Amino acid sequence: LLVGDRPKVVSVLDTLDTSGADYDLVQADEVVLMNERPADVLRRKKKSSIQIGCRLVKEGQADAVVSAGHSGAAVACGMFIIGRLKGVERPALCTIMPTEKDPVVLLDAGANVDCRPYHLFQFGLMGDAFARDILDYESPRVSILSIGEEGKGNSQVKEAYELLKMARNLNFIGNAEGRDIFTGDVDVVICDGFVGNIVVKMSEGLAKAITHMIKGVFKSSVMGMMGGLLAKRSFAQFARTVDYAEYGGAPLLGLKGLAIVCHGRSSSK
């Protein structure tokens, strides 16, 4: 189901080869602008594409909603239209990131910039469930992102640490520092959405910069170009590993339905 302004959607589809594609168009008279407040979108833009998409899921006409638009509006509409699972106070954006070993789950990636300790505790439970059921990790190692070992961090992290430590069926291994995310020695990293969003975007920027730097080294001399040709296949594999497009959008965990929030700069891939 493609939700949007029908004439504009059709004008794009006319430029593409859609043979064999099974789709229907759903008219949406309004679109959410990136500078609009999510609360205003909920109150005033009932005919926006994100509201209509979430209602399609709530009414059972769609199995999931996918948006690459205003992430705050997508979170708000998912929360108040699709609805939260019983007991969940704050849905969280869950992103998967590459490591030296198996992928790591990080949440919240940006849905909640202001969190209480109990919210972080719930993120730990949801991240654990996601790692078990989707990634098939038998006993996910759960950690909370901080600036050092046990006893370090702000009051939010310290209180959440104590809650996580008391969880019976959670393999909580304590604090993780930023450098620990990519070692593969932890499976679930939890933090508030402000920190998580910075981590994700900084990681994307670093991966892109490293890729460009490696290309620059290969092109800097004749020997470098020869080495680049020999390493072309390995370099392509590395580029795929660190490309965020390979990991898709972030599921919004904690809802009564499926919602995927994609990067605002997402390509067709």
C-alpha cells in the first residue's frame, strides 16, 4: 500500500518499471513537514500519510507501516494510533549495528530523548526479546551505555543499572562504554534516545569517512592502485558491512503492531 498524494505518487511510478509489483494506492491529502511538532501532527493532520498508514495497521488492513519521513511524527502516531503493548510506557527505536563478531542491538535510537530509569529498564527487556526472537541469540548479553564501569554514569544510568541488575530472566552484564559497542562482546546496548541517536549517526559518519580514507590511500600512488585492485573484493565486502542501508530501518518496539522508521536519507535500497 503506497500512501500519499495520488497524482504525485503516480507521476513517480510512471518513471519506473513496476511490472510484477503488487500494490495499491491510498490517498493522503496531507504530508508532515520536518519542522512540525509531533503533537501538532497528531491533533491537526488527520489526513497525513503517516496517520493514515498507522490507522491501516490498527484496522488490520496492513501488517506494518514503513516511514522514511518525520521520525518524531512516526513515533507519536505509532504510539497513539497503533497503540502500546500492555505495560510498555515508551516504545523504543531499535537499530542493528555491525561489530567484529555478531550484530549488536542498540535502543533507544531516537524515539525518547528524555527518559526515566524505568524506561531504560524496559528498553533492556524489549532489546532482549528482539535479540532472542529475531536474531536467535540464546542468552543475549545486555548492557547499559555509560562512561565507565559499575558506579559510574549519571543518576539516570545508575538507577537503571540497579533495576536491570534485579531482573531475573535478563543476562545483564553491566555497563558498556562507547568503545565496547563494536567489539561483539555485548549483544544489546541500551541508552536514552538522545545518546542513542548521536551514537548511530556518529557511527554512520565514521564508517563513511573511513571508507573514503581507504579509497584515498588506494588512489594515492601506483602501488596503492595495484593493491586496491587486488583487494577490491575484500574492500567491497567491508563497505557492505558498514553501510547502514544493509541493515534497513529501525523497528519501533513496544507497539501492538509493526512500525519501521527508516533513515531520512534512505536510498531506494
